[in-house]
Amino acid sequence: MERTFLKDAKVIKLYEKVKSLRENGDHSKAMETIDEMVSVHGEDKNSWLLRIEQSGVFMDLAGEARNAAADNVEVLYMLGSLGCVTEDVRLSLSSLCARLLLILGKRLGSALYLKECVRSGKHGLSAASVDVSSDPAAVRWLKVDAVDKKEFEPLIKEAELLIDELKTMDVEIEMPEEVCDAKKSTELVEDRVSELRSYWVGLDVKVKRDFLKVSIEKLTSFVRGVHKSKGLDVLKHVLDTARGQKKWTVWVCRTKCDEVCFSAEQCRTHLEEKHAADFKPSSEEDMVMRIGRNWVNKIRDGGWEPVDTVVAVEMIKTQLEDVKAFTTRSRKKGWSNQWPLALDEERSGLLKEIKLLLVSLCEHQILSCSIRDWVMRFLVKHLGEHEVSEQSLKDCHLVETPQSICFLERDELKKIRGFLKKIKCERLDGTDHVCRAVDSLLDRIRIKENIDADEQFSFLLLDKRLLKSNNAAFDGDDDGKIKLIKDPVSHYTKAQAQGDDMISWLGDHSSVDKSFPKPIREHNLGIWVAVLRAVQYTCRTLGTKYAKKKQVLDYEAALTLVENLCMLGDERRGNVEDDQRSSYVSLLCDRFKERVPESSVPINLFLCAVRDVLHGALHPAFDIPDLEDCLNLIYRERKNLGSYTVLRSINVLKSAVTEKVLLIDAKILLIDNSRIRLLNNLTKLSAFDNRSYMLHFLKPFLLNEIVIMKSKVKSDAAEADLLLKEGKNSLKEEKKSQAKKPEKDKSIKITSTSMASVVDKTVEHEPSVKLEPEEDVKEPERGRLETSSNTDIQVEATTVDRDDMQNKPGEATVPTNLESALDMTLKNESKSKSDAAETDLLLKGDKKSQAKKKKKPKNTKKTSTSMASPVEHKPSVSLETGGTSQSPKTMEEDSMEPKDTLGSEKGPLKIPSTKDIQEEATKVNYGDTQNMPGGAATRYNSVSGNLESAPGGAAARYNSALDMTLKALVNIKVLKENVLKYKKQPVDDNLEEQVLCALQSLFSAVVSEEIKTKGVYSLILRYLHVSLEEVNSMSCGAAELLVAILEFWHCWENSERESLTNCLFTLEVNERMSCRKCRKMPNYPEESSYGIVTAADSVRNVKCAFGDIKFVDILKVTRMNYKMLCDTKTGGCGTTNFVHHVISRCPPIFTIVLEWEKSETEKEISETTEALEWEIDISRLYEGLQPNTNYRLVSMVGYGEEDEEHICMAYEKNQWVNLRRESVAGEVVGSNWKNVVRFCGERKVRPVILLYESCQISMMMA
């Protein structure tokens, strides 16, 4: 009795385990277990149960891929499932197989699988049920009825309906999306790795180069200590393999055989020979062959013009030697241009069509030798009719070139063209999806960095590209080959050391196997087995096609036999009357019994051939008839069929059979193409890169090495610091004997790579421009967050120990290496001025300063801890509320000049209505200033006189700054939409009233579009100029004017009594500090500001230092140097701490001001402008916001050095526009930021004010 695995208790337990794993969702482990069972029990008579289970696992995996939107992987697993089912003859006739074919057909929109579903269903209906009565165990375990005939009919109907739809409709098949690559985790898994970035950047180039040379002896010692014997064995095996094969890659069969190959070709051969990944017919003569490369080249390159056949034949007959000579010379090219040509456009067009069809078949590699020979037979026959012998054709090499069909006439060419059009060049079988899925997987796991070795294999030499900057390219095309370097030292001599890619690479564990050391067989097992099953299914399809071809050839032999019987009857009967030729039918019926057994033609096929001949069929039918019924049919037809009709029917069928064989050959090559592609992908999946094991050892080892190096430097610095402290103690003892006189502590600074002694040095800096009253710089209750000079930053860089980095606030995701790298960058800039680091961006004021009366704000400042003691530094422009624009009363109190002003002399400047402005503008344009209505002439003349009396350069700059600042504000959509919702509140001061009225007139004209009237904007600008001149100095720049305007807008309130400035421009910022030493958390009040002020050269320096860094991160990097002292006056410890910046709400408009030195070159201006960005995420600057709080740049005010005028760049209608002076029109700069960068560089325009608008509000308004 045949043994079955179902009687083995251990196998049954494994079978149940697979079911349990599937229920628990552990499909990978289920696949591993079931594949082992199939490998062992695949030949068992009940192995079909295992096939069903494995097919189910594949469908589970396909469901997971579908949920993950991985369409290509889903199709791959479906093909694997189909391959499992079709591997067993009984299952191939089951409803399960038909259902899978239907699912694939619908999924791919493929008629190929839908037709297979119909055939499978019909065969299943006609097949006998599986007899399981002799095996009760199989019946017990059978859960899927393999021959459930009730399910076939609806499956067949649905498939036929879909086939009809594909025929009658132009169905667009949606191409599946690429497999979504899982995001590689580039975050460093250990905090200490981020701390090593700055240390690595500061290392000497020689040290970095030596670091890439890894001693195998040291590495082995490290692995022995960490991974013990298990890891040591793996390392030894990997090194032995690499040393012997000179490559890291091996090819491992994932089946139970675990065959290891050392080349892709060897692996491919193993899969073909041992795992049914190829199909070859029993006889090599039956093998379909592709045409050679020589014929392909001749088809592509040769001429395809019609030949004058009559003249050419005459040449062959009379000038054979000459013809042989020129055809021999052109034999390699395939065609000679010395043949006489015919002027026949129709033949020429047919030949060109045939060429294109042949080229397409060549490109798809489906042009068989049989098709070539069939085409050449037309030539032999055609020239034979012109009495040209076959020997002459051979002598002229005409049968060796495809262009010989240029001799043919129209009818022959049409037949060839018609047949070639029937050949399908593509097969929608899912192979493309499999290739994309495999490529996507391999791209994710491919190791791109080279690891070479010296000739003695004592050192591993890492990829020198790791020393380069962050944009160094890693192509990964080395295929795991190991280069043996003769001199490792010279190998790295020319390697440039830039950036910190090395540290990023060490911290990136995406290329390291998390479950080390996982057996190689488990790597990509599910996909590997699925591709193998797909290859095997394709090979079985090949076998089916070869069997079909054999059947057709047997049918052709039967037709030949029928024809021979008829011809033999003619010879025996001699010449007979026409009415006796019907005896062909009688002859066929009487003779087939004695003739057929003597031939190799099966009786059933002979009867099929006879039936088709007698019926006059145009195409052969291969449904095997019943023998008795077929004979009765032949006898009924014998009286009504003439012999001539029989012979004609035989010829038609033979021609159809010949064409069918050629089409089958093309299909076989097409299927074989799919097999080759699938096998190539299976071979690629079989490859295993031992570098994945090596990286598991190398990365921790190298991290450990660099930590040891850094620790040694720190220990040396600590020793020096200890000696310094001992020196300080001796100084203290000397001080006790001296009188109690206040002295400043002397500081001693020690230069060290990583740490230094604390510097107790007090420095006091005065700002270059003070925009606040003297009273504001009194002893503060708490200090303002100050900026510091580069010298101070140098002091701080040596003061703050690297361990302080652990106490950084968790604002957004700025890389942790940036602070130390910035310190080092700023150290090298000895000539940078103090405001280069003034980039905290928020200069605070009291929220109460926004009152309507503009009282002087109580301004407090924070103690800067960029040094060890407070430092006073202010930017030339303050964006804090109430901190820049003073009321007229305040100015009078502080001024040394007489109190008489323009306003007091001339009285209030009355602002006319918009209508008056429009009328006045019209008259001004005509130059008639004498007849202006209602005193307008007086006002205009006063404006003109004022401009003329002011210094020319200052007045022009002031006027351009005002003009462009107003244009920048007017271009903000949210401001235009809301400005008229606010009502101007009455103010006591006449000058403020004039400014407010002028601003109201401006925006009223903008909203009503009357601003477009010629002269209106110019007149309003002059009115506003006169009004602001009373409260602002003529030396004010655009930023000061912006702050002044915002201060005036505090008097515009909405129905909820909220001012326009507060609602649209004001940031409510809270600075929080948690002392890392004493844990005190001072509670500072919330403060207000209009935006950020930063130094342009700081932006440029950080951009140059870090390369690919976003503008918002540049702002954050520069702010990382600012710290606060834990105030000793309130019980603090005096320790420096990082500051958290928290805002409670986001204003619709976010303002950034850049400060320039006014001596920058065109290159420096371009570099700074290029660092700016059109869209920023301020959640990376402030805590308390949702991620992706994005703002977009809508307008920008800049200053041009050459023209000494301001410009305004506005983003209008998806393009940047440079607005003209005193006009609402402008010139187009370009559609992207690169155009703006080029414009600013060429014209030396320095961006000063950047006005960003909230993206969310913009979308709501749109």
C-alpha cells in the first residue's frame, strides 16, 4: 500500500500548525513551514492538500499587499497561488483553479486568464470526480471540494461576459502603482550618535581617512566580546567566503536543498535543472528557435524597395557571375543596391509595413526561424515560376537575406503582411508586475557602499564616498565584488573629507538585519517562493503549447495522409469520367481502417481530418469525435461531395494548419520571454549580500571606536581643567589676605577639542542703533533674550560642555549636530560683526504697549548667556510691539530741537475722500495745480516743496521705502480682505489722525480698484509721505516704516475691540526655561512681537556650512546659541540653559526682516537669497503648534545698491512680479524662486522684508 503523509503524526502536527499560523496572521512563518512540507512531500499522492494550503497562504499575503496598496506584490502572490493550484492535475480541474484564473483576469484586465478560466471550467465539468473512497484520511482532511461542479457554471458565465466586454469595448487597463517604498529610517537610534557629528566634522582629514581602514583582527576581537561564538562563527564564514570568491554576494536557493552558488549563471542553471524552471520538448528538433543576430541586423539595416523582377531575373539568367559578385560583396549587409528597382508605390508601401512588423517581432524576440523559412518559401515559389533554379538562388545568396521578398508581387506581400499582423507581441500575464515588485524590493534592501580589502585581507576598506558631502552619489552597481587594494594608504589619498555622511551612515540601521543572524533561507522567502511558482506555472504553460503544436502537426500529418490516399486512388483508377470522382469519399471510408494503423497518425485525429475535409471546414477542429458517429456522418456525405471539392478543402486546411503552427511558435517564444524574465528575477532574489552581515558587525564596532576617540579627547581636556581649578584655589587663598576691594574675576581660557573651563568674564556691548528711549535700558526684572557677537559665541563654545546638548529643548526636528557645527563655523569668521548672530528673531515688548494712547512700553530684557554674564545687544530694527515708533509727544520730550513741527506750523493735513483724490489726480496729471479744488493745490505744493527741501538721496530712499512697503502690504490677500472690517478709532493727536486717514484712503482705493486710476496712487503716496515724515526720520528704512505702520494700525479695531495689528500680525510668544541643574522654572509673562529679525550673513554662513538645509532650520540653528541664566537674584543657580519658544496662536501674516552690511557681493546676495524659501513651516520654530503650520511668501521688499532704491517683489497669478515705483503695474520676473534669486543677484537687490501668509487661511479665502 502506498504510504501517505497523512498517517504521519509529526506531519499532521505541522499541518495544523500552518493553519494556526494563518489564523494568527503570521503568514511568513506559515509560508516557511508549508514550503518545507511541500519540498519533502511534494510527490505524495495527497500532496494536493498541501498545495491548497500553500495557495491559501499566498492569497493571505496578497490580501496584506492589497491593504498596503502594493498592487504589484498583490499580483505576484496571486500568480504564486495559481502556480500552487495548477501543480496538481486534480486541482487544475477544480473550481478553485477556475476562480483564481477569473480573479487574475479581472485584476489584470487580461483576456488570457479569462479564456483559461472558461477552458478550465469546461474541462472540470467534463472531468470525473476524484475518487477518495480508498483513502478515508484524505476525505477527512479535505475542506475544499476540488470538483464542485455547481460552482463552474457561474464562473464560466462571468468569464465569458468579461471576454465579450473586452472585445466590444476599448478597456483602459489601469496600471498598478509601484510598490510603496517603506520610508527608510534615517533617524539615529542612539542619542550619542548625533553628538558625534560635530566631533567628526572637527577631526583632521588624515584621521578620517585612517578611520575607514578597519583592522579585521580588531573587528574579530570586538565580535568575540559582543556576539560570542555565534557571531564569531558567522563572521569567520563570511570572511572565508569573501576571501575565496573575491565577492560579497552569494546565490542561495531558498528551497530545502539550500544550494549555494557563486554566480548568477550557476544559480540559474540550478533552478532550471532542479526546480522545474525550464521546459524543453522531448526532441531538440521540436524546439522553437529564434532567428540569429545576423538576421536581425539585416532586417533593421537593409534596403526595402521593390525590385523589378523581370529585369532581375534576366540578370540572374544572363549575368549570373556578375550577380554573384555583387551579392557576395554585400553578403554581410544582406542586400545589394545594384538590383534594378521598380517604381511601384503600392509594393513599396507593403514592404515598409512588413519591415516595421518584422522589426517589432525582433525587438520582442518572437521572430522564429520557422516564420523566416515560411516567408522565404514565397520567394522560391515566385522565382521558380520565372524558371530560376534553387541553386541559382543559393549562388546569389537570396535565401540568406530577408530583403529578397522585394522580388514578390503585391498578392504575396499582402499575404505576408496579413499573417504578421496576427502575431501578438505582448502577453498580459502579470510578468511586468512581478518584475516591478522584485525591483522595488531589491532597491530597498540593496547595499550601495563598497567594502574592499587589502591584498593580505588584513584590513577592510570602507567606501571612500562616505567621506564626501551629503549629496555624494552611491550607485551600488558593484555587484558585491571586492577590489583588492595593494596600498590602502594611497587608496584614500585623494579622498575629500566633507560633511558628516560617515556618522549618518553609522547611525542608519536600515541596511542592518534586525533579526541577526537570521538564516539566509528566510530572507524574502514568501516572494521568492511566489516567483518560483510563477516560473513553474509558465513552464507548464510552455508544455501545454508544445503539446498543442504536436497535436496540430499530427493533424497536418493526417491531412497529408488523406491527400495521399486520394492521390493513390487516382493512380489505381487511372483516367475516369468526372462523375466518378466522388469515389474519393468512398475511398477514404474504405481505406482508413487498413492505412491508419500503418502510420503514426492517431485514429481520432485522422477521423477529425476526414470530417473537416468533407465538411469543407476553413480551420481544423480538434474536438475528438465518437468513432461510430463519425463513420455514419462520412457515409451520409459521400453521395453529395465531389472529388474536386475534397482536394480544395484539403489545400485550405493545410494552409490554415501551417499558419496555426507558425502562430503557436510565436506564442511559445512569447511565453518563453516571460519565463526568462521571471527566472532572471528569481535569480536576483536568490542573491544574498554578505555585507548585510558585515554591517551588523562593522557599524557598532566603528561607533564604539569613534566614541573611544572622543572620550579620550574629553578626558585629556578634563585633566587640563582639573589643573586649572587647582590653580584657581591657590589664587583664592591669596585673595583672602587682600583688602575687600571689588574686582572682576580674571578668566583663563584653555583650548580643547571638547571642553574648557568656565569663563567668568563680564562684557558690556552697546547696540549700533538704539531705537528705544534711554530709560528702557535700566536694571531689568528679568533679562531679554539677547544676541551676541561672534567673539561671544567663541567664548560660549569653549564654555558650554558638549554634555549640555542633552538639555536642548525639543523644538521640532532640527538635527542635533547643528549647534556645535555652527559654533565651529562662526569661530572661523573672526571678522564677522556683532549683529551677525542677532537671529533669535523675536524682540519682545509688553502686550500693554498696544493701547491706543501709545504709551512708552515697559521694556525688559533677558540676560544673554552666550557669555558667562549679561550682554546687551540689539538689532538695528526692532519688531517688538511699541518698540520702534514713538508718538509725537514722546519725540518732543526726548528731542533737543524746538517743539515747532510741520504739523504745528501748517495745522492738520486734511486727507480728501477717494473721489476728491481721483479728481485731484486727474488735474495733477495735466499739470494744472493752480485750479485744484478745496485747497488741494496747497496740499500738493506743500508735499512737493517738502520733498524738494529734503536732502535728495535720503528723501528718494525714504520715498521708495514707503512706496514699496505699502505695495508689499497691499499684495497680502488676507489684509485686503479684512482691512475694511476694522474701523478707525478717534485719536487725540493730529499727526496720527493724518496717517490713519491716508492709510484708510489707500486701502479703500485698493478694495474699490480705484487705485488703478492714473495718478491716484501717486497722490495718496505723497499725502502719506508728508504725514509719516512728522513722526519718522527721513533716514528710516523699509523695516522701520513697516513697524511704524503696524503701530498706527493699533487704532483700527473690529467689532470685538481687537486691533488690526493684533489680529493679523502679532505673535504672542512665551519663553520658557527649565534649569537643567536646579530645576527651577521661572514663569515669564507672554510677550508680543510682529515677527523675526535676523542677520543676512548669518543666514548665508549657516547655509554654506550645512548645504542642503531649509530656511526655517537655518533660523532655528542660529537661535540655538542663545541661552538664559538661571537668575541668582530670584534664588537660581546661575547655570546657562536653552530656551523654549512657545506661541499661543498663529497670526495670518508672519514677518521676517533681514539685516545687511551693505557691502555684500553679487555672489553673497545670491547665496543669501537662495537660502530663503517660498514656503516655511513655523511649527519648526515654535512649540505649541500643529505640524505643517505652513506659510507662503506673498511679497518681499528689497533694497538695490546700484539704484539706491527699494523694490517690491509680489507673487501674483502664479508668477513673481517686480512692481514699479509709484505705479500698480510691474515687470514679470519668473514663475519660480530661482528667477527671483537670479534677479536679486544681477541687480544686487538685498531682500529686507519677507511677508508670509498662512497657507490655511489662503486656501479658505480661495
